Amino acid sequence: MSLSPDAEQALQSFAECRNWEQRARLLLTWGAKLPALDEQHCSDENLVRGCESKVWLVAEQRDGRWQFRANSDARLISGLLAVLLARVNGLNTEELRALDLSDWFNQLGLARSLSPSRSNGLNAVLQHMQQLAVGG
């Protein structure tokens, strides 16, 4: 599975970080660039279950490729969502279903720093994406 330019940029940016503090600052930067969702999209219908923080997710498919938009009420989670979106946007349904989330965060050097609750929340987001992709 090839990487999108956004995913390549994420890998390059995080590879330059020497420690968790630098990665955390970079995550906040990525999160700040995440486009805000319209108020109408921040509804219970788009709320991802299984996250401690509030996360809203909107999906659309264009030419067989998925485009997701997401937002959170937590700044660090917004950064994690931004790097997740960098990895998943543009994938087809089969590629999305095959994505190894822990491998992606490992490549970014973030996996060891994620608390179990954050990891579970990110897995819930990916599962929600996969459910939307298969129409359920």
C-alpha cells in the first residue's frame, strides 16, 4: 500500500523529532491545522463511540476513494486525528480495511507514548471509518 503525500510528510516530520516533547508539540501543530467541522457535523450522529474525548467523524467517497474529516474537543487528540487522516484519506475500502493502525503510529514514533485509552480511542475511530466504508 503506497503512502499519500500527506502520509509521507507526516513520516518525515515525525522522524525529525528526538523525543516525546517534540512529537507532542508537532502533534499540536498538526491538530491546529485540522479544518474545523461545521457545527451541523458536530452532532451525536457523527460522534465516535469508544473515545474518552469527543471525536466527530464525517466520511465521503469520491471515485472509489475515501475522504474523512474529523474533529475533537481535545487538542492532542486532534493532532492524532490529523496524522490518522493523513494516512487514511485517499484509500479505497479494501486498503482502509487492511490498515494496521499500530504499525502507522509505530512508524511515526508515537506508539510507545500513547496511553491505552488513547490507543483504544484511535482504534475506535478506525473501526468507525471501516464501518462507514462498508456501509454499516
